[in-house]
Amino acid sequence: MMRSLQQHAGSATLLQRYTTMLASHQAEHYIDVALDQRAKLQQLDRLMGTVVNQSFDGIMTFDQHGVVRTANEAACKLFRCAHRKLVGLHMKALIPDLSAFRPSPHAEPGGDPEKRLEGFVRRPDQTVCPVELALRRISIDGQSWAMAILRDITAAKAHEANLRHLAMHDSLTGLPNRLLLKDRLDQSLRAARRSAEQLNLAILDLDRFKEVNDTLGHQVGDALLVLVAKRLVDCVREGDTVARLGGDEFAILLPQRQGMCTARDVAERIRASLREPFSLAGCVSLEIGVSIGLALYPDDAETGSKLMQCADVAMYDAKRHATGVERYDPAKDLNSIRTLVLSGGLRQAIDNDQLLLVYQPKLDLRSETVRSFEVLARWHHPDHGLIPPDEFVPQAEESGNIVPFTRWTLARTVACLEAFHKKGLAVSLALNLSPRSLHSKEILLFVRELLDGSDITPSAITLELTETAVMLDPAGAVARLEQLHALGLRLSIDDFGTGYSSLSLLRSLPLDEIKIDKCFIRTMTSSPQDRVIVRSTIDLAHNLGLEVVAEGVETLAQMTALKELGCDIVQGFLIAEPIDDQALPDWTANAPWPLERASVGRERMLS
Ligand code: C2E
Ligand code: CA
Ligand code: CA
């Protein structure tokens, strides 16, 4: 356009006309631009309005008096209120307690935590809603307004609570776990300290639960634990905490208030409740015992962890003595034995000659002679005194120290047999074989080595093993027992009747003997039902070609009854308590029953 103007430079009028034209063109252009700008602004305004309205977060403005002036859709939804009703309400009606808002844990790291807060708003329908809130001052027409951005965090809070619950509860039973128990214990201790009250802690461990798990499977074990948990909760009051510590171990926290029944009453109530058989789907009904240890604040311990330790010691004490419930007794604090055994103290005990064997005779009822002894181990500890085998054998099984211990007992048993035979006595010895030892290849090789290096008859050794040991790995056990039997050793199932083994499995094992557990013998003269069990076990064993031993015979009445039922051998305090090395020569010389002499013994062994 400028070039065409210069071409007509001679004509001023023309130039003027052109200039006027140009000016009007420019004005038009400016008007166009201004109109365009306005449209764009309006468009932007609409766009912003849509963005604000469609925002997931609630956005509201409050005027200088704190009155709602605008609210987007999300805000209306959050407050469950129509826009026209929300506008005009005062901030205080919706956010009654701003001072209770706390910095949001989701605030950006390093950002100003005050800017993002967490708290509750109140809806016009009077319900409350957890929100995350950002409040800003804004200036509108020189006046100070406020803008609030609100986010409904109901779902996030529920999720958080769920996670917290999962972290603090046992997923199987839904009971508080060890973590939550510790929390509640600390809390209760603080309260007890303030009000000078006592606090009881009970630790419970189910008896023989491992056998249920090993023999009936984990699913049955789990189902049983769920039922046990329910019964425990039913035995306590609402404010008491029942927790699952893991496995078959539970804890109960009982604040002791005036007039309340004592922890021992609760413990007895629990025992009675658990004694009732549990019926599980697809399974016979199960009975389960429990051992309960009690510890009292402040008498036994002042801190939570010490109180737990004391209750644990008491629980072990109850288990060891089969008393059901024990209160912590510092004199019996054998907690250190557990640590001692687990940390390899048993190996040192072998090296330092602290282990010894005692012998309990088995009386043959037909010939009225003692043909064999059971070998039982003892640990004479310099600090802890005599530690019974059912205390250290299970610990040694756990720690892996069992193999050297079993090698030691085997070697001593063979040496003892040689000494007996040198004296012309043809007695045999029975040795208890722990579950892990049965499955250990090393033990098999060691037995072979021992027999090769000795001239004792292998059948002079009987290995006693429990049903549980077999059920741990039935196929493996059958193979291993066949190997041991092939070496000439006799095999016996110990504590018969207390495990969950199947009869068909027993039939497939190369057994020579069954030992009926002492719990049936104890009650057989008073309970007709137990007498029937004993009688059918004897008949069954005889049908399978096995010898029957009754253990734990304490009275003449029991021995007479056993004789009537055709039992072959009896063992128990009535005949003799386990006898140590020093007392053995005297006992064998003066026993009321003769001992098997070598010549007779050899014939029997050869036959
Ligand atoms: P067990 O094999 O059932 O041994 C019988 C237990 O009952 C022995 O306890 C014995 O002293 C006790 N007893 C014997 N007669 C009577 C009686 O008339 N009445 C009562 N109430 N009890 C009686 P002990 O010696 O404390 O042994 C406990 C368990 O420790 C044994 O039970 C056995 O499973 C295990 N054990 C003992 N020695 C060894 C060992 O050398 N190796 C392994 N692996 N385990 C052993
Ligand atoms: Ca035994
Ligand atoms: Ca036994």
C-alpha cells in the first residue's frame, strides 16, 4: 500500500483522500481488535468458569465478611447442598473449628505445610466430612476476600485406616497383633501408674497345636485358631485386649480394677472354654489344651517388655508342669535356659560332661522279668540344676543342636549295653529318637558305624519315636524306618494315642512295639471309656503282630487291669522311677523282678 502511495506522490488531494481513508481503516482495525479482544476475554472467562466448575476440588470464595459468594460444583457436592443455598452461608457454619485443622501429611516436602491443612467441615445437613483444605487471601476490588480449595478425603481416610488396621491386626483372626498389644500395654501401664492400679498380662500357648498343624494340615490349624480366638474374646470383658502374638500364642491384657474378678479366674474360664471340643468342617471334633502364664504389674515387672517376658516364663512353667495356669515366679525363671540351649549351650554340655542318662525298667508281665530299660536324658547344669529333657530336647530341635545330642545318646546307649552284656545281663535298651534325628541322614550313618564297631546285637536297641515325628514326613519316615529296621534295630511308637496318625500308615511302618501313652493309663481304672481305648489299642497292636507297652503305670490296680487286658509290658513309677548310673548296679542286684540273663536273652534274640 505504501508503494502505491509514492507512485501518486504528485497529487496532494489524492494523498489527503488516501490519508483519510487510511485513518478510517486504522480506526476500524482498532475497533475490530478491541471487539476481538473482548470476545477472547469473554471466551477465556467462560473457559475459566468451566475449569473452575469442573474441577475435582471444591473451590469457594468468601467475601470480606466471611460469607460464601461463589462455590463450584465440587464444593456443592462436598457440602451436599445446592449452589443457591450454599451462597450466603457463613464460613463458620461450614468450617466450625479452623483451629483444629492440622498440616496435611500430603503437603509437598519443603512446601509451606500451613497452606495445606486437614480437618473436618460441617455440612448444612449437620454431617461432617474429612477434607484437605487450602485457604488463600485474595484481593477483589481492593477488598480482602478468601478463597478455599477443598478436597473430600473420606476415601483416602478409610484407606489409611484400613492400612493402619492391617498393620496392627492379625490377618487370620482379626485380633490385635503384637504391635498393637505393645501399644495398648504401654498405654495401660501409663494409666495404671497414674491411678496406682494393677495390670495383668496373660500369655497363652495352645498345647500340641503343632501336632494338629503337622498331621491335619495348615488349613485345619488355621480354622482352629480362628475358633480359639473367638472363644478367647468371649471369655473377657469388652475393654480387655486379646491379641495374637503369632503361631498358637495369644496374649490378654487385663486391667485389674477393684471388685473385678482376678486374672486367675479369667484364665480358668478360658481353660474351661477351650476344653469344649471344637468341631471343624470336614474333620472330626478336636480337643485342645492351653498353658497360661500370668504376670502382674507392678509386682512382677514395671515395664511392658519385662511384663511380657515374665508372663512368657510363667507360661513355659505351666506347660512344663502341665498345670494349665502359672503366675510368674522369679525362682523358676528358666527363660535363660531357652537362650542357653538355642545358643549352643547343649554342645558345650556334651563336651563338659554335663549330660547324663537315667534308666527306667520295663517289666514283662508274662515272665515277670525285666527285659529292657528305657534310656532317658538329663542335663545337669551348674547354674540351673537338673534340666528335664522335655525342656531342652524341643529347643535343641529348633536350634539344630539335636544331631550331636542324639549321637551322644546313641554312643552312650551302646556303651551301656556292652557293660550290661559283660555282666551277663541280656537286657536291651530303648532310646527316644527326636523327630529331626529320625529324618537325619547323619544319624542313620552314625548308627551303622556304631553297630559295625560293636558286637552287641542290633535288636538290643529299640528306637522310640512319636507319631508326630512320623507324620512330619510320612513317606520319608517310612523309608528311614525301613533302613533302620534293616540294620536290625527294633522300632516302637511312643505316646501312642496322643497324635493324629492314621492306622493305615502305622500298618505300613516296620514296627515292633506300641507304647500306650500314660494319659490313658492314668485314667483307665476310673474311666470306662479310657479302659476301652486301652483294650482296643492292645487288641489292635496284637492283630498287627506288635508288642504292647503301657507307660506311666503308677498303681497296682492299673497293672492288674493291664494284665487282664493282655498287655505285654508295663513301665512306670510302680516298677521304678528312672535310675541313674550309680544306683543302677544296686537296683539290678536287689530288684523284686529278676533281670533277663544272657543265655536266655541270646536264645530269645536268636528266635
Ligand atoms: P517319654 O518318652 O514319654 O518318657 C517317659 C517320661 O515319663 C519320662 O519323663 C519318665 O520319667 C516319665 N515317667 C515314667 N514313669 C512315669 C510314671 O509312672 N508317672 C509319670 N507321671 N511319669 C512317668 P522324662 O524323663 O522327663 O522325659 C520326658 C520326655 O523327654 C520323654 O517322654 C521323651 O519324649 C523325652 N526324652 C527323654 N530323654 C530323651 C532323649 O534322650 N532323647 C530324646 N530325643 N528325647 C528324650
Ligand atoms: Ca519314650
Ligand atoms: Ca511316652
